[in-house]
Amino acid sequence: MSSGSRQGQVEWFERVCRDHGLPVTVQRRTVFEVLLGRRDHPTADQVYDDLKPRLGRVSRTTVYRILDAFVDLGLIARICHPGSSARFDPKVLRHDHLVCMHCEKVIDVEDARLDRIPWPDTRGYGFEIRGHHVHFRGICSDCRKRRKGGESPSKSSQRTAGAPDRRSGSVSSKKRRCNP
């Protein structure tokens, strides 16, 4: 999302919607305002939960459709990490992410060196690269503190979907929930 005041961001949202012939409804505007008010990378269900007190009667399907439309317009980005739900990022300027392997927290990271990663030659594959995104996987400070304190992290027993269990060699049956 472009930097600037909240009012400037809402004006930008309205302009993009108008330029693409998408009416600025109360529901769309409220979804956008919810995203502006969050500092994390919410799932569609978290956005829905935030909307319920403000809009009352709004369906989960409507929230999903609005978020998809916003992604299509470039108002927000859908970020996907294997084994987790799709999350939505109102920050559309170039940046990368730190992803906690225990609680699935996503943290923005900006480092100009990551913008200079050389892209591979994909001509032999007939593939045209249009961008890249780096996801660093690790353990966040909250989960590290819980581990030191003897608490078990909330997602520590869950494995990434499709990942082999190193002890048994079997593959996790947990469904992939993120479609980029």
C-alpha cells in the first residue's frame, strides 16, 4: 500500500476502484479500513471476524470475494506460505517476510540487498519471471520466549502440509490451504 495518511490511503483505494469500474460500497470500504487498521497479515477469517461488529450482516463469501477483488486490483497482496491459510497484506510496496514456523506470524522485512537477488535464466522453461518474494522461515521472539519458559508454542506440533514426518517417513495429511 502506498505510504501516507490513512485518509490518503482511503482516497487512493476509492480512486483505484473508480478507475476499474468497481463501486465503492460500504462493505468494500469497511474491509479496506479493517486492513488499514491491522498491523499483521490477517487471514480472510480474521478480516471477517473484525467486520462482524461493524457491519452485522456480511457473509464470509462476500469477504472472500472482496479480498480477491482487491488482490486483482493491486490494492492488497495475497501472501501464501506452505501449510498455512492465505493471508492478506495491505503493504503492496516491495518487501519480504519472516515467517514463524510455530505460530505462523508473518513479519515484514525490508532489506535492499534482497532486491538485488539475480533471477535465474528461465528461457529454457518458457517461463517469464515478473517478480520475486523472499520468505525467511524461523522462530519468532514470542515463540522462542515461550520455549525458554517451558510453554509449548501454539502450532509447534503441526507440520507443514505435505512435509514428510522425519520419524515415520509418512506425509502429513493436513490440507494445503493457500492458493497463490
